[in-house]
Amino acid sequence: MHEIDLQLKDLRLSALHMQQSGKPKLLALHGWLDNAASFLPMRPFLAGYDVVALDLVGHGRSDHRPAGAWYHYVDYLGEVLQAVDALGWTRFSLLGHSLGGAIAAVLAAAAPERVDRLYLVESLGPISTPESRALPLLREALRDRGAIAGKQLRLFAEMNQAVAARRSNKDMPLSEASARLLCERGTRAQDGGWSGHPIHGSHSPAQFV
């Protein structure tokens, strides 16, 4: 396993390459506010593949979009295709967790000639709701976008504080070891401590509208 960088048209993405020469290609896409480290505990189960676990834009060690840009799951599709082109992969399989599963499912439908197999963890594709919820969700999304404008990254004096915050969502329990894997990759050292978004689900689901 080693770190790699992939240069897209306007952004740089980081990834973890669990290299298995001669094996089928597998691109792993993590969930919202997670990163490529999500797949490290799965390495024993992925031995049959040459795996690249991607840090999606705005996550892990990858670049962020310009200030004011949004992170709708559809926006990731072109970036993921640019990433596999940068890897030189013509055909590949997809492994997606949560948000990564939604991206993977839509990408497999949009480019079936390139995708061999699709594996989903805690995902069945994009979130859908009855059409009666469309207008309320749109209103919530517009409200939430205004609320987070200019919001700053959280600053933690110690890594242990970031790990504790990452584990604070009782609806999605994480072991300390798993939370530390994500925080060590998803935070950045700066004066005064570590900055990042360690809490899964800290934004409203309405942002995906």
C-alpha cells in the first residue's frame, strides 16, 4: 500500500493504492466526511483486486473545491472518471460506501461499458423520497446552504479531541481505532492544533438535493 496523487483538470486527488499487480482493478469510494482510510480494515478481503481507495474532493488529503462551491454527489461523477483516466484504467470495478455507493451506482449506470462489477456497502444508490417531499427538501437545502456560508473548519488542540468528536455521533458508532484512522487522514496540522470535519452527518441530508 502506498500514497498516490492524481492530477485532474483543475484539482489534485489523493488516494491509497493497495497494489496487486496483475489483479483486476477496483476503485473504492468512501462515505460523506470519511476518506480513503475507511477501507484500510478491509484489506484482507480485497486481496483479489488491485485497489485504489480515493479521497473524494474536499475529503482526506485531496484538494477542496473553490470557496462557495457545493458538494452534491452528482458533482463527483466527472471527477471520479478523471481519476480512473489518470490511473490509465479502461475497465474497473467499483466499491462504494454510503455517499460513495450513491456515486458508484450512478457512475455504473452512466458508464456501464467501463464498469465490471459494483459492490455497495450501506447504500442502494442515491437517496430518493416521494415527490411530495421535493419542495420541502429544496427549501431545507437552500436554508442550509445559507446557514453554512463562511463556516470555518473546527480546530482541535489534540488529535484525541478530534477522535472523540468523530465518535460522538451515537447513531453511527465507531471504534476508537476506526475513528483515529479517519481523523489522522481527514485533519490537517496547523498552528494551535488540528483542523477538519471529523463528525459524520454534521450537515443536513437536505444538502444532497
